[in-house]
Amino acid sequence: MKTLADFLVERGVSVVVTGGADEVEMEYVNPFVNSTSRQVFNVAGRIKLADAAELLKHSKLYAGPDTAITHLASFLGVPTVALFGKSLPHDVPSHSPLHSDPPRELTKRMLRTGNVYVVIGECDCPRNARNYSAAAREMGACMKNLQPGSVMDVPGSILQ
Amino acid sequence: MCTVQPGREGALRGNSDVSTVYTPGARYSVQSYREFITDFKGRYDLALAARVSDRQVLFAWAVGRKAVSMIGPEGENRLWMKALLSGWTSLDTSPHVVHNILELGDVVGIEKYYECVVPGDPDWPARISALLPFDWRDQACAVIHPYPRNSCMQWTLGG
């Protein structure tokens, strides 16, 4: 996440980091923001979902893993970088109307559907949450193997 | 009325289509089930359960004179759910959970509406401006949400 945030700031984009007020989440988010540039602003725990949606509508780009706000960004039409591991293909976010345009495979590890780019982590597990073993799910191997280099092409092309 | 898990109320705040948001206790318990069913039993013409869940099906059955729900894919134990429900959609018929939820509209004869409408109020620009030290409406900005609920979905902090 730090590489991605720094990448955006280097291109003149201020970054807003959202999140819930849960203590565990704050312990994750705060060190991340503190390790980044001064143009990265932490609103985790202080922004309501509806307000975040309005902020998204004014944003040039959204990036996040498989979580509710990622799906919200995709439905709002915001250029979205969805960082996915084990969840494919059932939960891939899509711009509405849903799946009128099926996801197109840009590379082996990247899909595009409308405004949404799905970058997929690499591992040997089946790309299907319902078949995914508990052990592999715990490890999150797909996401750990997701290399920054394979992600940055997407925001780079969106911001051009 | 909509029922949501504790902490999720913000998703419905300001939504003019929702008259009441009901949040059970911080933790589900037999007591909270009993209270919910006692308070709302048979009160509504229609109850829709938008998740595949034993509990949601039971709640919908209890509070609605007609209850409609998503049910699990073929092969899972769905017989008792079908016995309680007036209608259902199957989770294995669509590739996306949001699409699954919208298919409930087909069951009750409501046209599907795909546009995402954000509930808001006149104060939201000021609230956002109070959080950010730059003009977020005019300057280029991006949003990153780093923390998913499940750790297996987290990207690395360094990434």
C-alpha cells in the first residue's frame, strides 16, 4: 500500500486513506499512513460511509482490496483498482449494469470490466472462494504475492 | 424498516427510502432473537432477507406475512428454507452477490434499478472539508481503503 500511495503522490495526486474506527483496523492503518508522504491524509475512523461515497465521486481513482467500499467505488463509476486474491470470480466488482460487459482479461493477472481493473494475486489455489481451503485462506498467499510492479501499471494508465 | 448489524448503520443513514433502521444488540444472542421476533412478529406485509443466512431467513419468516430470501447453492440444505419462504433466489444463479440481491426484485415483481444512489445530506461537503487540509473538490485526489475485514484479503503494507 505504501508503494501505491507514494506512486500516486509522485504524480501530483493527494491520497485520502479511509477505514473504520475499529481498534484493530486503526492499528493497521495508522502506521501505514505514518510511513508515507505528507500528501497522504488519514480519515479512517472519522468518515461516515455516505460521506466517503461523496468523496469517491470527486476522486480520480480508488484502490482497495475485496471490501465493501471497493464495490461501492465500482458502482459509483470511479476508476477502481481492485486488489483481489482468492475471491474470483464470484465477487469481482463490476460497474452497473452488472456484467452487461463481461470481465475482459488484460493479462493473466488482470481483468477489466468497465471502470474497474481487477489485479489478481498469484498463488496455486483455485480462483474460487467456495473451493478455497481454509489453510490457504488464512495465509492469504494470493495477496502476499501481489507485486507492486504488477499493480502500478493500472493507476499509471488511469492517471495519464 | 431495515435491520443491519451493529456498526453498519451508516450505510443507510439519510436514505429517504428507509423509515427505520433497527440494530440488534452488539452480539446476537437467543435473548436478542426473542426480542426482535416479539417486537416485530407478523408486522410487515413483506420481508426480504438479502443475505444467505439461517438467521436472516428465520427473521424474515417471523416478521413478514410474505418472506423472500436468497438461499444457498444447490447441494446445501435448503429444504427447510424453502418451506418457510414465499419465494427465493438461489445464490448459484448469478456471478455477483449484488446481482443476487437485486434478483430478489424479480421474485416480488419489482423492477431492478442499477444506479447506485448515495444517501446524503446538505452537510456532507463541510464534514469532508473539516477532515482534509486541501480542496478535495478541485484538486486531484485518490482514495485508498487498505483494510479489509478478512486478513486473507489484505495486501502487504509495503505494496
